[in-house]
Amino acid sequence: MDDGDGDAALRAAIEALYVAFAAHPLKPTTEPCPCCHGPDDERAIHSAPLRDLTPTALAGYAADAIWTWGDVDDLKHLLPRLFEIVCFEGFEDRWPDSEAVFRRLEAGGWSSWPEDERVAVRAVLRAWWTRRLHRSPYEDPYDELVGDVTGAIVASGDDLATYLAEWAASAGRAPVVHFADLYCRNIARITRGEPPDAGVGLGERERGAVVDAFTVEAASTFAPRIAEVLRVERDERSRETLSDALDAMPTS
């Protein structure tokens, strides 16, 4: 898969998301917490048709949706544009980041939404993941696979094992370099027996353990692929990552 294919699949999934949530209008008043947001913030999310709302107009809502701003119906109305921004544009100064936005899914109880809505949401998650998995590593630090994208999938509450299985089965250079990056980031901490992240909630820490298990269990599968890619890799940063991963992997 090349970037063009990934872009087309992701745009199609987002378009389907707009269709799936078209029945949810935005209420005239979405009741943001008055301690956190003023009238201008409310006006911003009503300032243009949904598809034309800017990242600036939606940043405040995206950071606080459900918790201190609006209800599930408001989220459903704005969700397609929020996901479109995360996947293709990003918010200014990287806030809210993809993990913060995708966390709204779990906060909104999306696992109990109607089936057509759940299918549409999951299609975007999968298409976004696949696009990033096959995209050149280190190309876009806004949504690195190991950092923002994996964290966002975990935050959404979806079944992370499905995404990791796709990673393990994916051909091509990019998934291999991504795995080397994951291994370099995690293996020293895993070896010391430290948890995935002491700063996250228990549920997320448990899911983080799934990533740690993948890091260890998939190493033997990826090791020969890492060596093969390293022999022809020209990007200096990727070469360093591949080499460091091989050096850290068990020899037997």
C-alpha cells in the first residue's frame, strides 16, 4: 500500500462517518462549562457548516467534549469533522492531540452506540491505523505510529489486539521500521519490569500491557525482517533505529 491508497481509503471512511452521523444536529446551546469556556467558544462551533469548521473553532470543544462540554448527541454531530482534522490536519500546537480526541469515544460510550455508527467509527480507526502503519516513519511527528496513533487507539477503548495483528502481518518497509522504533522505545523498560505508563489509568495500563506483550512476542518474527530492511535502508534515522533494535534483541 502506498500513501495515496491510504489517503483514499481514509477519506472514504471519513465520508462514510459523515453519512452515519448526519441525523444528529447540533443543538443551539451545547452547554459548555462556564468556568472553562465563554460565549465566544459556543459561537465558534456554530460559526460554519460542519465540514467547514476550522481546527481553531473546534479545538476547545475537542479538548473538553463530554467531560465539561456538551453531551453525546453533540459529540456525534461534530465527530466526523473532529476525526477529519485529527487524521489530515491536526490542531494548532498539537493540542488537543489525537489521543485526547479519540478518548472522547470511550467517554461517550461508543461501544453501545447503534451498529451503523460503531461500524463507521471503527472503519475510520482502522483506515487511519493502516495509513500510518504504511507511511514512512518519522515523516510526521504529529501522529507517530508508536506514540500518538497507538495511544489514540488505546484511548478509544477499541480492541488493540486487532490492530497489532495487522501490524505483525503487514508487508513492506514501514511496518518493520515502526516495529524497530517500538522495540527501542519499550524494551529497556519492559526488561526492568516497569509498567507501560505509571501516569495513565488502570484500564489503559492494562491495555498498554498488550503492547508490551506484542513488543516481546513479535520480536523474533521481525528480527530477520529488520536485518533485511537495514541492508538497503538509506534514511539515516531509520538505519539507526533498525540497528539499535537488532543490537537489543536476543541472539537466540
